[in-house]
Amino acid sequence: ILEDYEKAVHALGASTIRYVHSGTGVTTITCKGEYRGDNPITNLVKDTDIAKLAHEKRIPLEVFEYNSQTLALFFGRLGATDGSIEKTRISFSSSSLGLIDDISHLLLRFGINSIRRHGKTTHRDKFEVVITDQTDVRRFSDAFSGYLIGVKRQRLKMLLQISEARARNQSIYDVP
């Protein structure tokens, strides 16, 4: 992913500087345009109107027009960065209700049902899309596992095994 990012920056006419933190091993890549204060990535973010505060974020409208394969790639990358795969569930969290609704909507294109949860942090509302039902975990795995990278792919594999071993509980989708 880092190499792809650097290639994209170079294609936009900028240069990159790579830094690996000695304590954490985290790699940071900065980009610089031809002129001082010119950053093509920042310009691209502003031009596409995705420069938002966390609670204002949404899925860009063009994503809703993606074909299934491109959308699966999008979810794989979203899951690799912002998703969580635990022993009993898959989730996406945000302070943006709109973003959570967009994710839930796009999951339905793959037949994946999810639950929306609401909570609070010390300073803001927190929203979450949660996938727990074994059928939906299987559908998520079938659709996106090939696009997940690293530890998330391994966690999904373990969750799938655990999920298929437990009894199915569809009552979470019942409307009283």
C-alpha cells in the first residue's frame, strides 16, 4: 500500500519522504509539491470535497456507483484501515452517523445485514455498524477477504471458524 501511495504521489508531480519511527516501526510518508505549500494530496482532498471533520464524513457519492469488484476492493481497504474484526464480530466505528449509514447501505449490496449502534465518547456521539450473524460473517468473508491485507485477513478467517461453530441467533434482526 505504501508503494502504491508513493506512485500516486509521484504521478501527481510531487516527491515523497519516508520516515520509519524507531520505537514503533510505523512508517510515515510525507509529500511535497514543486512549490512551497503546494501539496497535491491536500489539493486532491479539497478538490474532491472529502476534507471534512470526522463527524461530517460520508462515503463519496461515486462509490455508490462502483461495480461489485471495485466496491469489494473499497471495503477491503476500508476494513484494513478503519474496520475491526474481533472474536465475535466485524465492526466499523465513526463519529459520523452519515458515514455509518453509508457503510450499512453499501453492505446491503452484498446481502450483508448489519446492526447500527449508538454510544457516546467523552466529547461526541459514536456510531457503529456491527456484523455478528454467521450468515453475514460468511457473506462478508466471501465478498471481501481477498481484498483484506495482513492481520485483518487472518482475524476474519478465525472469526469465520468461530462463527460457524456457534448456534445462529437471528433474533437480533427481529422487529418487536
